Amino acid sequence: MNASVNQIPSILTDRESEDLELHVRVCAERYSGLGDRMDTLEKKVDDLSEKIDEFRSSITKAMITTAGTVVVAIITGIVAIYTK
């Protein structure tokens, strides 16, 4: 069952309250659906975590490259000033 608790027909909940075996089967189906959704959510969180790690790595590389460029520019400027 993929229906939310609010969407479950009242006749089913009435029958569940009278029939323990039906209640157990319905609960098993509900928990199975919940487990599937949790697995999907876990996969999405893992994918998001990987993307964040990749982004962090690319930002680190960009910062190192920028810092290297600034250092080279400063050294070039210093060399240019002293060679005049």
C-alpha cells in the first residue's frame, strides 16, 4: 500500500481493528513501503554527499590555482621593480 494513513479507507481500518491477521498483513505492507522509501532517501543522501565532496575538491583546486597565480603575479611585480 502506498497510500498515506489519511488516505486509507475507513472500512479497511475498521476491519483491521477486528482482524489481527489482516492488521499484521497491512502493517507489513506499510513497513515494506516505508523501507523502500527509506532506501530511496538513503541513496539520495549518499549521492548528495558525493556531489558535495566533489564540489569541495574542485573549490580547493580552484583556490590553490588562484593562490599560485597571485604569488606568481607578486613575484613578477617584484622582479619587474628591481630590474628597472
